[in-house]
Amino acid sequence: MSSKTRDFVQKVAISRGWILQSDQAFLETLIAGLTQTKESYGYYLCPCREGWGIREKDRDIICPCEYAAADIEEFGHCYCALFQSKDYASSKKAPQSIPERRPDELFPD
Amino acid sequence: MFDQHSWNTAPGTGEPESLTLLALSSCGFCKSARKYLEDRGLAYRYLELDLLKPEEKAEIKEEFKTKFGRRPTFPSLIIDDEQFLIGFIKAHWDEEVRPEDLRA
């Protein structure tokens, strides 16, 4: 299953012009996390966000989430740091949490 | 805070109740946060909210919201039941997680 997840994130990165997380250990935790959410919910829920477990309500945070492009543009990587910009990847900076762009009211109570 | 819940604890210096980590089992930054605390040899308690029953998860989130006025995101670290850090930003944690200031 994790090999399917790896294939999935590689395809997303290529199609969107993003770079996968270059810290290999961190990347592996994210691939494992995505694999886990796929097994739990049936879709690739962002591993760093709490979801409803209902596809319609989680639609905007199914990987790649709707906020990824804006986060990569502003912060250099997406919310969970799976995808990076080329510049951020070149900088070799360690990933760190960024502000949540998803509106509060979309989260479970 | 959160006294009615059954926590996982990690051994180390200090009382686990001084550092409370709210995490998701699938989250990379949550794992970074745990490693940060463990590399510093700090005792802490933690829960992975995605693995809890819905009612227990709701209780913890509600208690967090009541105390701190906002919803937790992950990871969230509560220091001595008084202060909280949202997300894992190493520079912030270096400033705020000071073993010498934690309650014994």
C-alpha cells in the first residue's frame, strides 16, 4: 500500500511542478501517514489535519489539498510539508509548521 | 486540565503532566514534536486524537477551546496547563519549552 502512496505523491509532485520533501525520514513519515488515512477513510486525507471521515466534508483537505498551492507560494511548502517549491527544497531548510489556511468552520466541532 | 483522560506517557526529566501533547498518529510534525521532547529527555504525556473514541476526542477539544479560546491543531503542546504552542516550530519550542521553568 505504501508503494501506491509513494507513486501517488510522486505523480502529484511532477504534475504540479512541486518537489517532494527532501528530508527522507520526514517524507517516509508522511507517506506512512497518508497510507494510514487512505486505509482509515478510503481517501488520502491530509495526515496533519483532523478530518470528518466524510469525503464531502473533507474534500478540500484531500491530498493535494486546496490550500497547497497558496501555502507553497507563501511559505515554501504545503501544510504538512509533503510538497515544496524548488526554492525551498534548494534552501535545505528543515520543514516546520505553518499557519492553517483552512477556515475554522470547516473543521469538525 | 484533562484529568479525566487516560494519557500515554513518555519517561524523562520532570512530571509528564507539565507537558501535554495533542497529536495525530499520521502527522509528521507531531512525530517531530515527540522526537524534540525525547531528544531533550523531557517527560511528557500525549494523546493521538484520531485514535480516540469520538466522545473522548470531543471532550478534549472542548476543554482546550474553553481554556485557550481556540481549536487545537496538531501538534499542540500545553505547558503547565497555562501556555500553549500550536504547531512545531523549533525556534518557538526552544524559547518556550524550558525545563528549568517547568513545575516540578
